[in-house]
Amino acid sequence: MLAAFKGKACGLFAASPGGLGGIRVLPQLRTLMMNIGVRVVPTQFGLAKAHEAFDDEGALTDERARTMVEAVVQETLAVAGL
């Protein structure tokens, strides 16, 4: 079953209502994903105060957050060869 993950590309994100944005879970998640053969990109992002981070349309309101999300997405696509 885990063979389906081998060689796949992955970007890591976390979000939480707290001030750290869930970043404490990302090292453990990175280790888990790498142990099952997933290629995890180095860049990651944690969104702090996620409950306040979006407008009524669902878009991130903070430019820096949008830039970081885009960076992780682009890096993941590059690793995936897309």
C-alpha cells in the first residue's frame, strides 16, 4: 500500500489558531513522509492565527503568507517535474 507514495513530491503546510502556525508538527511529518519514500521539498510554511488569515472569499489576506504558499507550491511542482 505504501508503494503508492514512493517517489511522489510533497510540500508541507500547517495552520493553527496559535502564534506558531502549527510549525512544530512539520519536522515529524517530514520524517514520516520521507520514511515512506516521498520527496519532501525543503521549503515549508506554517500559517499562524489561521482563523483570522482569510477574507470572506477564502483568500489569504497577508501578502507574505500568499508569497510563502506560492513558493512551496512552485517548489513542489518543480520537484514533481510539472
